[in-house]
Amino acid sequence: MNTMSVVQLRNVTKRIGSKTIVDGLSFDVMPGEVFGFLGPNGAGKTTTIRMIVGLMSLTEGEVLVQGFSIRKQFEEAMRRVGAIVENPEFYKFMTGYQNLQHFARMIPGITEERLEEVIELVKLEHRIHDKVKTYSLGMRQRLGVAQAILHRPAVLILDEPTNGLDPEGIRELRDYLRQLSQQEGIAVIVSSHLLSEMELMCDRVAIIQNGKLLDVRSFKETPSGEQLLEVVLDVDRVSAAAQAAIRLVGDSAVIGQHEGAEAAGGSLSGADEAAANTEGTLTVQCRSREEIAELNVQLVAAGIRVYGIRTRNKSLEDQFLEVTRGNQIV
């Protein structure tokens, strides 16, 4: 067991009748990271979140929050959790500050200083004394986060927090979630089906489909192992370059080549066209930046002109479609 994990899911399963909604999920969430829970609508994201926060029972498996079991030590575990499942609800006839005061009275030890601190964290200081009925959806979302972190939880869980937000609201949410994770050391779990936003917001993403965990992808670490650096080289002799690359990185690492003078730039005619018709691009998978540099050295040593080198990282959308084989994306 990883004692550094804030949240641990171990073989979490939910069945309703004969239907399996969530099937054997296991992953860890670390302190100070924004962890994405990504999948199409109906993949089991909300069901999993409801089990983590105790709104739905587990059929099998275990959820631990800072080592406390939600099955056996529910109150201790929940003291360490802040959550917004679906939309935050408040008393609209009261101000934002009055709403926070109301919630604070339910939790021992929440001071006025803590109230001011969370208000500043979510950047509501200029509107906190206005009535909630005048708030935009984005402002209510921020007030919900303030309420959820009043008691200094170890983990903040947000289910589809960007639903209904405009682009500015989504960006604000992204910025203050990042600030929360860094300043408060809170682990943040965010579920969504929006690929581009998850890529910008999260340190790691768990991809779920049909209730099963397909993969966990990191955006912080340099790709290694199966996640190789994809490098595109503009060269004057594609076939010769491919042979030189094979000698360095292996046959399977050369994943594509395209011939054509336009790839190297410029236009050609007459006798020059025949001499240059093998110019083009070569796509190679390298294990490190150092291997890219060495590949360039080998190509030049072989008398091959290298007009350009660029890495092409796979977007989260590419990775999602790769692991789901293009099925059930919304």
C-alpha cells in the first residue's frame, strides 16, 4: 500500500441487478495533483465519484482516503473529503458570505480568517457580499469550491465542473484548481468528457470506458517505455535516412516516410526534379531527447541533409482514441 496516496481505489465495482456499472477500478491519487477522470457520458464516472463520497454503496472493493476506509471508517474518511457532485446549491436570497458562514457553523473550528482565506483563493472577494441569485454559473461554481474546502480537506472531488460554463469560466476554474493544488496541497479529482480541457487542467488522467479503467496517462513526465517521442525529420534522401535511422533506433521505431520535394521546401523543375524526388519527411520514435540528437549526428555523418527536426506529441484526443480504439467518444 502506498502511504503517500491521498485516495486509493482497489478493485472498486458496482453492480445493479445483472448490470455492471463500474468494473474493478484501481488507481491512486497523490497530494497536490489534479487528477482527471475521463470518459464518455455513461462510462461510470459519476457512479464512481458517488461511491468515493459515500452517496452510493460499493458492491466490491475498497476506497481509502488517507488510509481510512469508507466502508469501516466512514466519518474519518469523509472529514478529509470536499466534493461537489453535479451543481452546487445555495440559499439564493443570502449573500455568498452568509452561505459560507452557514456551512461553517456545521464544522467545528472554522474561523473568520479561514473564510476570508478561501474567498481569496477562489477570487470572490469583490462579490462575496452580493446575493447568490445575482451570481453567474461560474461564480456559483467558485462559491461551491470555497464551501467544499472550508475544512481543509485532503482531496477535492468535482463531477463535471465545466458543464454550462463559458470559455472564460472554464479558464478561471482551471486556474484556481491549479492554485488550490499547489498552495493548499489538496489532491483534486475532476471528472469530465471534455478532452481538451482535461489536457490543460490535469497532471494525470484516468481513461474509463464501459466502467473499466483502460489507462492512466501522465502529462508531467517525459514519455518513456511505450510512450515514445515521435520525431519528424525533413531530409533530402528519405530512403537513405530511413536506413540510417534503423541502424540507430531499430526497424520498428521507423514508423513512416513520405517522399516529395514540397516536404523539404521550395519548388524544382527540369533535371533538378529527378535528383530531388526522394526528398521528404521521415517519422521516427525515439526514447529520449539525447537519441534525437544522436540520430541527427548519424544522418549528417551519412551525408544526408537535415532541413528540420520537430517532435510531434500526441494530444489527449489522440491518446484517448488510441486506447478506446475510437469507440464511444462524445
